[in-house]
Amino acid sequence: MKTNRPAWPSMLICEITRTPFRTALCLLLFLMMALSKAQAQGPLDKPVTITINNEPIKQALEKITAACGVRFTYNETVAKSTVKISVNAQNQPLGEVLRKSLAPHPFIFTVLDNEVLIKYDAGKVKKQAAAGTDGKYTVSGTVKSKQTGETIIGASIRVTDANFGTSSNEYGFYSLTLPAGDHQLSVSAMGQKAAVVPVSLAGNLRLNIELEDNAQQLQEVTVKAAPAGARDLASPQMGVEHLSIQETKNIPVLLGERDVIKTIQLLPGIKSAGEGSGGFFVRGGATDQNLILLDEAPVYNASHLLGFFSTFNSDAIKNINIYKGDMPAQYGGRLSSVLDIKMNDGNNQKFGVSGGIGLIAARINAEGPIQKGKSSFLISARRTYADAFLALSKDSIAKKSQLYFYDLNAKANYVLGDKDRLFVSGYFGKDVLKAADIAGINWGNTTATLRWNHIFNSQLFSNTSLIYSNYDYKLNIKQDVNEYNIYSQIRDFNFKEDMQWYAGGKNTISFGVNSIYHTIKPGEISATGNSGVISQSLQNRYALENAAYVTNTWKATDRFTLTYGVRLSAFTILGSGDYYDIDADGNIVGSKHYTSGQEVKTYINPEPRIAAAFQLNDVSSIKASYARNAQNLHLISNSNSGSPTDKWVASTNIIKPEIADQFSVGYYKDFNEHNYEFTVESYYKKLQNQIDYRNGANVFTNQPIETQLLFGKGRSYGAEFLLKKKTGRLSGWISYTLSKSERMIDGINNNKWYNARQDRTHDIAIVAMYKASEKWTFSANFVYYTGDAVTFPSGKYQVDGVTYYYYTNRNADRMPAYHRLDLGATRQLKKTAKFQSDLTFSLYNAYGNPNAYRIFFRDNKTDASRTEAVRTTLFTFVPSVTYNFKF
């Protein structure tokens, strides 16, 4: 019967069309069928095209009525509901639109005459409660490069039909909780092609995302959303700058060696410690107040060749983050900043080699799969060969001298399963400077990191790390038959456990613990010969540095986000050794001996941190933050820029932990369709237990170092401006910093405020990169800053024909202002799927300004009553060329 049923309408039509009467009946029948079909379509079949982003249900229904003409009826419960819905429909039936948008919420709909009735459904609420869900599910996974398998840090994952999203963490993991139903994720990252990934959520979903590498394009593109690498306007995090190694590629630097440290010094609030120095100052802090991490391992001296190059080989680096004081709670131990550098993991898809040959250094990088798609390795090496040119010298001492550094980065990673991944990485670097058999110094860093990533579930991520770090230097001096050797070392064993809990769509909770065992050798002196110098060793110092932290990022509303938390640090000084009591004049008045492992003293410091962001609109926001940091390791240096022989010392019963309280406020804006970015941040930093030298102090004394030190307070404040162009043929930025840094220490400068050594009023950097064609890219950067604060002599006197200078106010004078222009160009030689090469040209200090490196004073050779200021300069014009290759 069911099979014959479809035939009868046509038979009936044929029969009734035989007479005029039947013809009229036929027409009437067709009219009734058409009317019946129209009525069957009903309001739920009306097509709708509309986009609604997270609006209250009543307002959303009113907009749908305006779009398709269908009216809604509902009671007071629906009208006053705070439930918000999102809709992204393109010519879709109204019923389907309502089904998707109301699925996560306690409402149902039905047709009532020609209207749609929306009503509260208590049964739906009970069903969701019984299922243990509020109608939302979590999509999580790892963002990777399709070509290399590298995890991508800071990838943006946004929901296209709603105004929210997240970003991948430092291990590439992301987690996003969304209402049940269909969504589209827009995924983007610096150097990668953006992708739109559809997801359908009926339960928690594990989704790994692969992005293709993005070849540079010359043509302009219209940007409709924040581009990859854009500053997160909604994030409360302040004082942070993110750099990919691609951004540093074309910036001209000394002798053509790409340098992470030199690049970050072009950003606001970060100042060079001086030409020929690897150190840097952040918001008025000293060089030792910066925590430098390479794959989570501390690096205590990040410079090669007395500061002309950094220890970081750019071929091995994936990502760079620098936090200027407002650091997240998982970081600690320093007052001013954290420079967090992540190494590449290694290509797990195919084998490749890259490298470069320059005027004074060569480098090579090899990477590839151990098991394709599952594991990979990376080895990156670099060495200078300046010493090879010394052999050509006619000077006998120079011919026998050595001047070089080398470093080696290595890493391997293994995918142990869908939820586990293991990383092993290490760094080893060494500098050797030796003047024939007369004197020499060598220093180096060694680090090793073992990391285990584990995903407990779609919302809980764990990283466990075992870390080793070592820095040491050795100084050798020969005089006839006498020989002296000085050795110093700082060594750490470190355990870290970091957890991230993505607790629903509004809260992300991070918590963890950290424990470091420090061994510090302040100095060992060994002597041979008949000089009368006795071999001696300053006492080793031991300490245990523990910390625990918890922090929560709470998205309170669509526009307001708050991050709050605390880090609790405990620094325990351990024996064995003697610890002293010292009077106001620096004299030892008592001591106490402690046995091995015995507790000397423990400093406990709570370090609260809070930050808030309010998004004014889609392109601008304001932020404010407060952070407290404590520091228990201190660098004792007699130079402004730092040297390898500076001493690291730990807090003692006399040297207390340094403490900084920083308050910040900022304004951020994207404009011209996200092509430009403008930021301004101001800060005030209050410092406790700051360290400086007594007048006439001797850094290299065999007495306890505490006898040479004084302690007091400090303050730093300023404003930082950054204007950045991010797209197009011409890109770059302009940064300007206006700042002040001061100290007040009893016994110095008549107990009044005085300039800190790192105080500078003005600091300007202009960076520009222009892609002229597929073959040529040009670049330039200009820097200007106020001269460093120094202490020049106020007068002089003579004793037995020898001139002595005396000094009054500390750091009351200034070096001359510093300014320099660098130029660069890159010529693409060959670029195919299997091989590419280029030449990089640079000219450091292009107009040859003789910037002052040092100023010292001496008597005039013809008139001893007159004093001469002698200025030395390191570099004027320094050209370089480097050949780079990759296959």
C-alpha cells in the first residue's frame, strides 16, 4: 500500500482534467496543495543570515526578528535571563539556528501559530546536571608546524562566531571550553599561514592543529582581525615583549652575527649596558637583576668576547619572551626582568642543514627526525676564528695569543604517546683569551634540561623539569717564575613542576613548585714561585632556594580580565662555613662556624602579583599591575658593564634579599586595520636592601665581601613608548624611554639620593626594514641615549711625586651622549624547495661616531698641574659580510 500511495495524485489529476468542471477542480486542488506547502514550511524554515556575538538572549531574539520577520514570544523568565548567545548564520533555516544557539542553555523552542515560543526547560537543566556538564565541552591539543613538527608557542586560537579565544603555552598546548555544537576556530601564529578549523562539540575533543609555513609575500593584504604576533589586548600581562627569531633576522648588528641580547636592547625600557657589553638594564635595574633562561636553565653570564656577542646562537632559538618586572608568578629570583629563551625542538619530518660563514665566525645547524613524526634531534655549533688572524701578526706575543669562543647547542625530543612528550636539551660554551704565556682568562656556561610534558586531561597540563646550570671562570697570570690562578664558580641543581588547569572558559589556573640547590665558589687563588703570595680559598657558600606559586587568570566579562596570584619564596643559607658580624665601619666583630648542611638563616618572602586589563573596544585597552619580587643572588662588580670576573654571592646573615615593588599602568592600541600598534607604559619601582660599595672598597679582598658593602634603598620610575608598523614592505618600530633610577644608602653621598650607575634619562631606538624585491631586503637602526652616570674626580693631590685623585658626589657626572647608525642589506642568492642561500651585509656605526667607551684622567706631560681627560673609543666603521645557507 505504501508503494502505491505516491501514484494516486497523478491518476486523479488525469481523470478530472477530462471536463471543464474537472479542470476547475484541478486548479483548485493545485492552489490548496501550494497553500498547504507554504503552511508546512512554517516560521522555522525561514532562512536567516545574521551574526551575533555573545549578546543577551532577549536582544539576540529581537535582532533575529529584524533579520527574518519571525516573531518570538516568551515569558518574564526568558526576558530577564542573563544568558548570552552567539549566532553566525549564512542563509540557514531558523530552526537550525535556534537549535545550535540554545543547545548549551536551559531553553527550548516550539511553534505557536506563526510565532516561535521560547520557554525555560527545567528538565534540560536536570539532564545537564546529571551529565556533569553545563552544556560546554573542551577542545584541546597541540599547535605544530606542518613542515617541521615544531610546537608553536603563542599561537592564537580564536572562535570565529564569538569574541573570545586563547593562545598556546610555551609547549604549544592549548585548551578552550566552548558551548556544545558546531564552531570554527581561527588559528594563526607568527611565520605560519592562518587556518580555519571546524569543530563539532558533543563532548571533550582532542584536536592537534598543524599550520603551514608562510612564505613571505610582497603584496599588501587586507587585515580584518589581529594578525599573528599581535599584542593581546585582552591579556592583563604587562611589560612583556615577544620576539620570534624571524623578527631579528634582518636587524644589522656588529660583525654580522645575529644577536638576541642586542636586539632586545632596541625595545623600550631595555637599555644597553654600554658598547662592548653583553649586559643590559631593565627599568632602572642592574645587570644582575635580570633572570636569563635557556630552555628553563639559568645562564649566569650571557656574553662572549667580553660582551661583544651573546651566548645565544640564533640558529638554535625558536622563541624569545622578555618580562620587564611584571613577570608571571612561575618566575622568580630576580627584580627587574626575565629573558625566557626557548630552543628549537628539531625537525621531525625531514633532515636539514643550515649555517653561515662570516668575517670572524662560522656556524652550522643540523636537525632531523630520529623516528619520523615521533622524535627528532638538533645540533647547533658556532666558533670564531679571530685567533687565526693573530698568527699573521708580526708581533711575537700576538702570534702566540689566543682569542676565540665556541658554543654548542643540542636537543632531542620524543613523543612517548598521545599524552606524553620528553625533551632533553643542553648548552656548552667557552671563551678563551690568552696573551702568549703572560696572562689569560677563560670562562664558560654549561646547562642541561630534562623536561617531561604530560596531559592529564583536556584541561590539565603538566611540565616537570630537572635542570643543571654551571658558570665558572679561571684567570691565569705569569710573571717570570711566578704564576697565579684565580678560579670562581656558581653551580645549580634545579627541580621544577609547573601545572596549568584550564578551569572552564573563564579561569586559567597555574600553580607549581621550584627547588634549587646553589653551590658558590667566590674565589680560589693558587700561587707558585717565590713571590710570597700564599694560595688561599674563600669559603664556599651553599643555599637552598625553594618556591611555590599559584595564579589565576579570570575573564570576568567580555572586556575585563584579571590575573592574581602569589609566589612564596624561601631562601635557606646552609653550612659549612663561617659567618660574621660586622660593625658600621665594616670591621669584623664576631663570627660563628656552621657544620655541613646546618641551617644558618632562612629568608621567607611572599611575592603577591595582580594585573587587570579592560578592553575599551576591539582595538584598544588599558592595563594596570602590581608585582613584588625578591632576589637572593647578587653580582659584585666593579664595572658598569660587567665582566667575566664579577663575583656572584648569595644572601647571608648580613646581605639581605633585595626586594622590589613595581606599579605599572599602560595604554595599548591597534589602528589602521591592525597594521600599526602603539603602546605606552609607565612604572614606579620601590627597592629595598640595595647593595653598593663603600668608598675605597676593594672587590678582590680576601676578607669577607660584606666588609666592603653598604646597604640601602632605591627607586626607579619612567615612561616607555612604542610605535610599531607590522605589515607591508616597510616595517619596524620607534621606541622611546624616559626614566630615572636612584639610590639612597647611608655612608654614600652624604646619605642623600644619588644616581644609580644605570641611570639614563633618554633612550631612543628606530628600527626599519624594507623588502625592496624578492631578492633584496634593506634595514637600518639608529640608537641614541644619555650618557651613563659616572664619578669623575673633583680634585687631586700629590704624595712623593705620585698623583692621587679624590672624589666627592657619587655618580654625579655623565659620559657623553651615545648615538650610532647601523645599516644592513640581505641579497637572496638562491631559493628552491631543497636549497636556499643569501648574503648579509652590514655596516656598524655607519657615520663613524667616536662614542666614548672609557674616560680616564692623567697629568699633562708638560705641566703636571694641569689634568687631561683621555677618551677611548672601541668602534667607528665596522663592515661585515656573512654567507648563509640552508638545505
